[in-house]
Amino acid sequence: MPVRAEISEGLVPVRIYTGDVEPAARQQLVNISKLSIVHHHVAAMPDVHLGIGATVGSVIPTKGAIIPAAVGVDIGCFTGNTRVPLLDGTEATLTELAERGGEHWVFVIGKDHRITGAAATARLTRRAATLMSVELDNGERISCTPDHRFMLRDGSWREAQHLSKGVSLMPLYRRINVEGYTEVVQPKTRGYQRFHWALARSGVLGPIPAFPGQKTIIHHKDFNEANNHPENLQFMGDRDHSTYHRSLVERNTHWQSATFKQQRKAAIARKAKTPEGREYFARRGTANITRYMRENREAFLKAVAGNGKRGREGLIAYNKSREARERTKEMVRRLLQVERQCPDCGAKFLGHLRVNAHKRHAHGYNHKVRRLEWPNRREDVYCLTVPGYENFALSAGVFVHNCGMIATRLSLTANDVDERSLRRVFDQISRDVPVGFNQHSERDTRAHAAKPFQRELRRILEKHPAIEKRVGKNSDWTRQMGTLGGGNHFIEVCLDEAERMWVMLHSGSRGIGNAIGTYFIELARRDAERDQLQLPDRDLAYFSEGAQHFDDYVEAVGWAQDYARANRAEMLELVLAALARHLPPFEVTAEAVNCHHNYVAREVHYGERVWVTRKGAIRAGEGELGIIPGSMGARSYIVRGRGAAESFHSCAHGAGRRMSRNEAKRKFSTRDLEAQTAGVICRKDKGVIDEIPAAYKSIDEVMANQSDLVEVLHTLKQIVCVKG
């Protein structure tokens, strides 16, 4: 349905996609439209209702400024020609992967910061998306949406638009060694590891078997050592492996030919001249000598008798010679005193040791951002979904985040569950995921997920120590990682129209995110008073680009957004583990959709590059997937955006409240709650009466009012709902 109403009482019009707008929310929309920073018009989604400062369900484009009271999170993507390295030794563009369909094995990095592989699916995520360019110091250029996140060298995440020159990104370094095997540099050890063993050690190939009396090796079935697709790899004993190769008559005939022997000798000679080859033959020779020493001890001792005496005399004589002293001085001078230049960046250092240390630190284990550009162009963009890892590597040699997984479909159906098993699931989730003001115990803290956020938060708090004072004494952001919170946050198990099971969740950045938000909202108010800005509502105070606190705010809110994403990822892991304890074995399918709302992003609309704040709204660009949850006990929807220009490529994020929480508590009883949530396993006590379905607008009416904005793909019905 098109725009239902338009208000023209401010500097720009307000275009509304519903006829049901409460007076207080209408006044808020008018107030927003009176701000000089607003671009073109304000859009109000069908779920619009009263909010703090900015109306929930509003989309606000601003030029050169951000309103802190209306900001949260989003995802991003890459142009179709972005190349991705595959485990089979080939590369493909995102467009090619999307057209092929199915699963593709890619390089990923685990929570332990070890590189391994995982199955991914590719899809078109947005049409005509605004782009930016990230150029790396290795000469690679990456075109992506400004909101796509890159992994930094310390394991934390940062959106492309918030990167800066010199920032170090998590690298993927690959090479083919002299034997033809793919090797990767593991970030933790900074040493090369054969990638087929990296897969094995991470459990991708299953348990590593032992072969009595033999060394376990990994056989490449197609004899292509660079093809590390899991289906091409097989554990074998080393002697069985040699026997197998000798049994292949067609290959064995070739191995015995004069041509092969000549080629083999030439290959060994070439290998021996390389640093890797010298190291290999030295290691092999040492092993042969030590084995001979053990097995033929008497013969060996007889052969080397007197060697030490003869050698000692020669070494003493040489060390006393003038030639030896001059050579030692020259070695020291070369290592420490001769000026050397880095071939990568031109920096100059005294001696090989210093330049080598510089190369290892600055170039060997990092890819730094060299330049950021904002070309004036739009393009369809794609991304990968990687269940269980949420990241993948680009051929450019860096790791990036995949699209969000807030709603994900499982391989289970309604036939696989009953009320008893679902009640066990509800109880298990309630035990494993703290809700409301609760947090994990010290024992259960998700420390591995919190650690990457510590350094940047410390830097933020050093500049703004008052943030920490806003966090409750008993509130610990590290222990809140992987917790739900309260209000309208939820964890749900649903069934779609085909009786297939989905998991959906919604949460935010918890207490620390609230502290950051309220602190900067207050700071914006004080700045507005200092600058004597005339605002229709003090909550609409904003930071202008270039102002004193703008960059600090962008950094802090970016941290909170990344923390919120990590929090949801940890919760999803806990929820899937809870399901696995009480339901039949299942797989997480590739059908995964993000459900982010309340965020700001740089986009181009009506010919201008602006900050778009979606407060209680989600992106609905052409072809983009999203979810629109209904109230507890009602339906939810998986949708595909239509890219409507008037809504700034946006749609509603849910049903929207019809009445306040206090009014709902006064009006309804636990008996009403039980009746309206019949068939859903959930809390039915007075503590969640404010979330009763009747307190929300009709989700069916909301969907009817935005038929021009989205297309419905799946209709979901809750069967389990956990709330704070």
C-alpha cells in the first residue's frame, strides 16, 4: 500500500505508511521535520509509535550530522566481482557463487583465531547499494557498502566507513610450498601450517584416527595437493599411503621411466636451492643421521672417532686468525650498522635485523588500510552466509563479517518435536541464557567473545570516564556477553508455513550500550545548549561532522554495535546447544536472515550522501532479506525488500506498540495473557503482561500497509518464546 498520509508542518514533509498514528507520535514526527539537518523528507513506517526523542518506526535522513537518540546496528555487503578463495584451490566471484547455488567451502577464522574452513552460501543482498572503496597496502582494492565489517588484527570488528588509514586488518596469507601443498599463516603462532592439517586440527574432517605402527597422513584423492575441499581429503597411514601409490599401475609406470627420474632429480636440485628446500633436506638428513646413529651405534662411533680432536684444533687456529676476526666484524656491521631500506614502504633502518623485524611487524603479518574513497556510484551487492563462524576471507587477503544470523532455519520439522521436548528446550534456554538484569556467572562468562572488545573500550573510557559511572555496580559487560536483556527482546523457536523449524532472537548491546547511548545523548544536549541551538525537542540534539564529539561518538557507538552483534552470536550458539540437548540431531541450514534495527548508515538518497537513521525500522532494499517479528503469540514474517525510494529502502521492524507498558499492566491480567498466548510455551506470569499481544498493533495490518515495501517469503508461528 502506498503512502497513506503526509504532514507538511516542518522544513520537510513527513510521509506516513499508516492511518493509525497517536497524537504524541505525530508531534514527534513534526518535531523531527523541523530540524535543518533533515534531508528531503521523513518516512514513518506502518508500526510507528511514540519513542524517546525520535519516533519508533521512523526513518530519518540527515546531512552532516547524527542524532544519538536514534542509533543502533546494521550489516553490509560487497560488489558481485569481489573474489573469494575456495578450499579446492580455485577462486570465484560472489556473483559466480550466487549463480552456482549450493554450498561453497571457504577460508574462515575461528574464535581461537585459528584459520580453518567452513561451508557458505552466497546470495544477492541489496540492489543499487551505495558503495565505498577500501584500498590495502598490498595494492588490493575492495568495493563494499559502508556498513560492512572488517576484522581487525586484534580480532575485533569495525565497519568500513569507520576504518582509517594505517589500521591493521586480520590477514589471510597463503602460499603453495615446494611440494605443492597449500599453507596458511596462523595468526596466533605467525607460522605457516599446511592447510589440510589446519582443517583436521579444527575438527572439520572428523576425529583424527591412529594407524598402529604408522604415522597418520592426509591423502588428496585427486592427487592435487592444492585441493583441500573436505571431500577430497582422506586420513591414511603413511605406509598404506605409499603402498596405495605404488599400486596405481598407470602412475607407477610413469614413476619408473627415465623421463620421470630426470625430472625428479631436476626438481630436487631446484628445491635444494630454496630456503624452504634447504630446511627440508637438512631436517630430513638430520633424521636419517640420528636414525643411523641409533641403529648402528658401534659402526658410527668407530667412523667418527677422533673427529672432535681434529676439528677442535682447526677451529681454535681459525678463530685466532686475523681473517676470522675481520669476518666477525663484517658480519656485525652488516647486521647492525649498514643502512637498509624496506622494499615494501621505503623506510630505512640500520642493519638487516632491524629491517627484518620491521618487515615482519609492518608487512609480514598485517594488511593495513592505505586509502578510503567514496565513489559516486551504486551497484548490486552480494554476501556469504557462514553458519557457525559468521566470517570469511576475501582474495584480497583479509577477513570480513558475513551477513547477520538473527533468524535461521534448522533441518528439523514439526514432526521432530512434541510439547514435552519443547518445554525442556524452554527450560534449558531459560537456564543457559540470562534474561532481564541477570548476567553469566564468573564460571560461565563468555570470555573468549569479550576479549577482542577490551582494548578499544579501554580507549573510549579513557577519553570519556563518565560512561563507566553510568553502568550499575553489579553490571559487568564481559559477563553480559551472550545474555538477552528485557523489554521486547526475545528468543523464539518458530514453525513456518511448511512446518519447518526456525530460531529467531532479538537483543542489543546490554548495559554498556545503554550507558554509551545515554552518555552521548546527554553530551549532545549540553553541546546544543552551549551552541544555543533552537530544538523542538531536547532529545533531538545532534552531533555535526567535524564537531568536538562527533568522531568520539561514532567510535563509541560503533563499538556498541559490534558488541551487540557478538552478543547475539553468543546467544545463538547457546540456544542451538540447548536445542541439541533435547531434540533430534539437526543441521543449521544456509537459510539465514538478519533482523537488525535502530542504526545509522551512510547511504545515497535523492542524489545526496546522507546519514540514514532507522529507529525501529530495517533496510528493505531491492532483493534484501529481513524479518518482521509480530508480538508474543502472533505471526512473524521473513520478507524480501522491494527497494521503495520514498521509504528510503526501509520497512517496519515489527508490530509496534499500541499502548504503553504501564497501561498494558493496568488493563490486562494473567488470564488474558494465557488466552492470547495459547499454543506458545512461554512465561505467562504478571512479569511479562506488558508484552501481551493486545498491547501491540495487528501485525497483519502492518504487513498490509507495507505491501509496496516488502514481499512476504515465509510466515512463522512461535511455538517457544523466552522473554526477559
